[in-house]
Amino acid sequence: MWTFLGNSIYSFSQWVILALLAKLGSPEFVGRYSLALAIVSPIILLTNLQLRGVQATDAKDLYKFGDYFGVRVCTSTIAFLIVVIVSLPFHKNEELFVVVLIVFFLKFVESISDVAHGLLQKNERMDKISISLILKGCFSATSFGLLFWLTKNLIMSLLIIVIIFIIIILFYDFKNVRLITDVKPKFEIKTIIKIAKLSLPLGIVLMLGSLNTNIPRYFIEFYNNEETLGFFSALAYLIVAGNTVINALGQSATPKLAKYYSEGNIIIFRMLVNRLMLTGLFVGFLGVIISYFFGEELLALLYRKEYASYNDVLILNMIAATITYAGSFLGYALTAARAFMIQPIFGIVWVVFTTGFSYLLIPGMGIMGASYVLILSSIVQFITKFLALYYMLYWKKG
């Protein structure tokens, strides 16, 4: 419940930021912000190496908090260099270039907090993590909304979020870590290499997953414009509402799944995964029903009236979300089983299929084509995760 509460408020705050851009600004603002996220997210997810999941499932205490913290500092430095290089083609569009850099620093600060949360999750202090998320969510959305309402300046409004996140990390997250261990990164080369080798497959699969999500956005921006991307991103972000429940359950269940798997309790492991998947299907199906009967009114209320004309796109997005929610729990199960090396292979498959689907559907069908891409991509992801988990449970485990 703590995890659900924290993730709900934080996810809601992120949606509020997007909604404020739509209501107080324009679809172009939404598109610019979404494009910056689409550029930064794959890079930061790659270099984050999903250390939080690795920490939470480190039942044998192979590495200390300082080791994970040191790795995160090193990889985040690499991420900054990559983002700068990738952003260079946008230097003529000065505002977009600056927004991309600010979004990176925002994600960088979040990544430092993520390491602290990994330690707290391992110790099952989900309440501390949730309070941190609640503080970040409430203060970031409020400050962003107030500043954007007064200035209509996206850059200044994003900078205030970065400052707020830094304050919360220093005076709350690190305070909780100190109750368990020292807040000092360690930079032992051999340990950093070992953790990086262990976690790199997860970082690659997260990057590929992010690319898989953002590829339709790249195609929309290329074949259309920031305004069209803004409409699509606003609609697609409503999927996050269901993701709040999914992530809360998945993060809470991961330590238990890891314990069941390491102890060889495959039947209990499988039963818990099945229950989680049914929950994902239920949440997604509920979203489809709401979108079908109340979608137009909902879009007009949450954004503006012009968004209501895209309700058919919203319904298709929620169908994709239903499949994605169920498949997400397969991903948590794979992480709990520490199936790190096999996941990047499937990530490559996702990117290849999504790129192909996008090339075939988006140039001619626009936003509708992008929604069909989401559905087809979610099916491919579900099948590959299922095959990987089946292998772990019935072949490798014997």
C-alpha cells in the first residue's frame, strides 16, 4: 500500500506537469518536452544498469551500497557525455537543446535517488521510498505549475524541479540511507567492473525497452511535427495511470519472487506471477472500458477540447496497455530470477519489430498508425518475456 500510494502520487505529479503544458501552453510545448524525454530516457536507462533491481535481489549481500553508488556515479558521467553528443544536432533549435540537457540533469538526480531507494527496497522499507516520491511529486508539480503559469518558460519551470529533487535527496533520501549504512560511493575498479558486467544486460534491455517505447515518437516527429507529437504523447501518457499499480505491485513482489526462486519454490513463484499477470489484465481492461464510454469527456477535461477528437487513439493505446501490464510482471519475474543475460536478446527483437512496424504504419496513418504499433509491439514483448521465463523455470531450473 505504501508503494502504491507513493507511486500513484509521483506518477500523477508527472502527468500533471504534462497536463499543465497542454492546458497553459500548447501541443508544441508538450511535444518539445516529450521529445526531450524520448532522447534522454534510453541513454539514462542504459547507464543506470537497473541497479535498483540488482540491489533489491542481492539476497547474498555480494556488494555494498557504496559499491552500487560508485557505479552509478561513473555511469552517469558517461551518460552526460553521450547526451551532449546526441544533442548536438539540435543546437540550431536552442530551446530544445537546453530542454534536453535540463531533462538529463533531472534524470541524473533521479538516478542518484534510485540507488538510495534500491537499498531501502532491499530492506523492505517501502514506506521511506514512498514518502520520498510523495515529497518529490507534490513539490515538483506545484512549483512547476506556478512558475510555468507565471512565466510560460519551460526551461525555468524544469530547473525548479531539479533544485527540489536535489534538496529532497540530500535531506531525506540520504538521511534514511545513513540509518542503514554510510552514504559514500566506493570506486574500486574491480568491483565496478564486476557490477557493470552483471548489470549491463539489464541496462541494455531497459534502453532497448525505452527505445521501443519512443521509436513511434521519433517517427511522428520526423514525418509530422512537435504539435502532432504533443497530441500523441499526452494520450500515451495516460497509460502511466495503470503503470502506477503495476510498478507498485512489481517492486513489492520482486524481493519475494527472488527468494522463492533462489530457494527453488517454483510452484509458489509461478502462482504469484500468474496472480500478478491477472491483475495487470484487469487494470488494463478497466482502462479500455473507461476509454470507450467516457474517453472524449475525459480528454476534454484533462487537457483541452481538441484532444477529445483523438478518443479512438486512446482506446487503441489502452488495448496496448492491457497487454503491456501483463507482460511487465513477466519482466519483474525474470529480474527476480536474475535472468540478466538473456533479456538483451529479446530487447533487440523488440526494437527491430517496432522500427519495422513504425516504418510501415506511421508515415501513412500518423497517430493511428502509432497506436497500432504500440499494440503489435506489446504482443511481441509479451511473447518474448514469456519464452524467457519458461526457459528459466522449466529448462535451466530443471
